[in-house]
Amino acid sequence: MSFRVTVPCTRAEGEAIGGGSDPLPDVVLVADEPDPARPDDWLIHAYFEHPPTAEELNALRTLGSGEPRVEELGEADWVTMSQAGLQPIRAGRFYVHTPMYRGVPPGTIPFEIDASLAFGTGQHATTSGCLEALDRLERGGARFSNIADIGTGTGLLAFAALALWPQAKCIAIDIDAQAVAVARDNAAINGVKLGHGAGELLLAEADGMNSPLLAARAPFDLLIANILAGPLIELARDFAEALAPGGTIMLAGLLESQTEAVAGAYRHGGLAVTDRGSGEWPVLVLKR
């Protein structure tokens, strides 16, 4: 038996879903805007394979601004149900959709990403902002041949980088073995070739930069990290040491209020901000 719990929330609360601080990490959470005429009235949906406990309902209350409503979904596939609430995302040239949406607008680079326990479906502003920043880099003439995606989640940002620079080598790592498995499945769905060579993606489980595979691949001319502000600051020296002369780092997962602290940590490593992004969840692009 499956259950859905719906909690009213603000837009800010809804956009924060997936940002790394959810108190129910093993529960599929989806936020949507049911009425475009009321842009600050969002809903958070949580999907369970068991009746939600009092503790789980209390945890959901902390995510929104209203009382949870519990629905019994019978034997329905709760992952499919959750994907029904995920509208396709257009970010630069990229079009990210779940299997529920098959139509692809002409002139876009499409990716099919299942709703899953891995972060990075394109719904959150950090992921879509990274996609837009990658698009701007390529349109501005940037060329990369050795790319690393740290904290890859679903693999989406690594897929996007390879789509823009198809002759590059790319390695994507995550501390979560489940995320690596999800990224591997998504690579198969989207026709991304796995391997060590040019135009191929190497996936690995690793904690930060502590990986022999990363060490063997460095230095990188593009390093992407969509994680959280604290780890971004802690990893600043490691990231700078793994970057090639003239290389570029893209950082996301930070709030606008955390921008200066994160940027300051990287200035000590000889990097300058070239693109600060915008909005509540900016994406920083820095260059050595």
C-alpha cells in the first residue's frame, strides 16, 4: 500500500526541497506550484510505501507551513505518482523531463531523469542554474577537455557537460553509492557512454577529492560541484589544487547570503569570480 502526504508551503520552502537538509532523506519529496495565479502558494508531496508515522508527519511539518494531509494511493507506483508532479525544466538549451513527458521541443538538448532518491532532477534552482551556466560558458566560447563533477547525484550535470563538449573526458563522483547507481542507470537511459576515453563518462563512489581516480585524472580544466556551502568552503584548497592553469570551477548549492564566504575561500586559491549568477540560489563560476 502506498501513501501520499501533502503539506502547504511557500515558494521558498518548496524550492528548498532537495537542497540537502531534508529531514526525511529516504522519502521521495516533490514540490509544485498548483495555481500559477498564486505563485507563493506551493505544495510539498511526500510518497511512502507504508503509513507515515507521527514522527515522519512532524518532520514534514518542518518543511512547510501547514498541516499534512494523508492520502492512501492503494497499490499505485509511488515513484510514477511523484513524477507526475514534476514538470519539464527548460534551462538554457537543456530540456529535462521525467518519463511522464515524452514531447521534446525542437532545438533543445533533452535528458530524461527519473524521480529518485538521488539529488539533481533539474527541479531545484541549483541544478537548473548550473545547466544555464554551462550553456553560457559554451556559448561564450569556453572549451574543456577534462571535466569533473563532484557530488553528481543523478549525473545530469556531467551528462550536460559532455553534450556541450563531446570530445572531453569526464569523471563524476558521489559519496552515496545509491546516487552512483542512479547516475549509471540515467546514463543508459540517455545514451551517455561510460568509460575512460574522450566523450565518455567515468562514474565512481568517493568522498570529496579522496579518490585515486580523481588524482589520476587531475588537473581538470572544468570542475563542477553542486553540493552545499559548508563542504564547498572546506574543499576549496583541494579543488584549487586539482584545477589546471586557466581552469574553471562551477559552484552551487549555496544561498545568496553565503556567496561572499564561498567566493572568499576560493580567492585564497588564486581564483576570481567571472559569473555570480542570480537569485536565492546563485551559481558561482570562477577562473584561475
